[in-house]
Amino acid sequence: MSQASADDCDYLFFAEMPQQLQSVRECIERADGPASKGMAHSIKGAAANLGGEAMRQAALARGQAAHSGDINAATRHLETLETSFPTSLQSHDIIRIST
């Protein structure tokens, strides 16, 4: 993958993440476990590809909670995702600057 393509992927991930997190929250509020689980899976994969380990772990746990129908746990893990996003963004910028 070229640097331009990698930069585009990075931009899309970070630019779209706030809306994706809001969509996950809406799925939880509607108790739409399957949609919520699918979104968590997408976030987990994207975070893993970009080195966002805290987000990857939170998305994995969120997806597992959605699969089991544990709305309280799903909400807790979503809150972890929401708080780990700015840290992942900052860490990613630090990695990119140092390479």
C-alpha cells in the first residue's frame, strides 16, 4: 500500500470514528445486538490495523457483550471505546511523527 493510500485509510478511520461510536450507542439504545456487534467488529479490525490496541480490546469486549445480550457491559465497553479514541488518535500521531 502506498503512503497516500495509508494516509487515506488513517484519515477515514479517525474522521469517521465519532459517527461510528454514536451509531453504536444508538444500536445499544435500541437493543439492536446484531447491528451493534457488527459495528464493534468493524471498529476492532480498523483499530487493529492502525495500532489502536486499547480500542481494539474495547471493541472486542463490546462485541462479545453484544453477542451475549449484556447491555450493561456493552455500554461500559462503549464508554471505554469513546475514551480510548482520543488516546489512540494522539498515539497514532506520535507514531507517525517519529517514523
